Amino acid sequence: MRIGTLLIIGAIAYFGFMSQQEKDVTDTFLSTMYNFVKEKISQIGNQVDRNNSSQLIKLLIDNDGYNLDQTNDLLGKDINGNEIRDDLDALLQSKFQNYQNKEEISKIAKAMQDFISVKCQSNNESQCKLTHDKLQGVYQEISRKQFCDANKNCISPEDIYEYVKKVTYNTTNRIEVFNHNMKAMDNSR
């Protein structure tokens, strides 16, 4: 049997034991991750510079030994009060310590956490729009920056953004609120 067939059979068996809501969340997450990985593989295949490709692969896979918070708490612990989960902050500070514009990476994480700090409802639409606009503004700001280390190994702003998104929204609860808020913002236009 081919590996793909085995994966499909395993997924069918796995989904058989889940509630509809869990299936929907898992399906959305898997679909998002599949498209993300597919896009990254395509980008890696199209890159000429192998240093950048190896940097991207390392970025996507390696959390440098950090265990990210997996609790149901949306925002996690923030002992230093910088509005970024402490585990996430430590990972990003370590991973990008030798990169220019590393302070911009913290702005991304902060904006992403702000966006899920409240679940968008009709009674807080203006607050949700503010956090959504802030997230979009940070994305626009970083898209004009370069993220290179001292050896001139560079990672695109898009890859930085997607990585921070992956490690920020790293639990089902965080993904659910992010997806809900994005959908609410799409519907408000």
C-alpha cells in the first residue's frame, strides 16, 4: 500500500472518534498546515541559494529545544509584562538573536497575541477591528524589512511572519479563536 493511502485510512479512523466541532477545527488546521507546507516546499524548490533554503528548513522545524506552552490559556504566562507569552518570547529571542530587525519579530508576536486576546463578537467589533488592523499594519511594516543574520543568511518577511504565526497559534484553542476572529473580520467588510 502507498503511504498516502495509509494516511487517509488513519485519518478516517481518527476522525471517527471526534465530535463535529473537533473535526471542523482539526480539518481547518490540517488544511492550513497542508497549504503552508506545500507553499514552503514550492518556495524551497524554486530558490537558487541553498543557504537560504537550509535556513528556512531549520526555521520551520527547529524550536531550539524550547517547549512551547500547550495550555488552554489563550495568552499564556507573561511575567515580564511585554504582552508576549514568556515561552514564545524566549524562543523568538533565542532563534533570532543574531538577526537584524529582530525587534520587528517581537512586534509581530505581540500583534498576533493581541488579535486573540478577545473573541470577536457583535458587542466588541471595534476592539476586534483595532487588533486586526494592528496585525495587518505590522505585516505591512515588516514586509519592507530584511531579516538576515551576521553571515548574510536571510529569511523572507513572509517566512518570518508564518513562523511566528505557527508558534503563536500553537494550540487548538488559539487556532480556534484566530480562525473565528479572521472570519468575523471577513464578514464585517
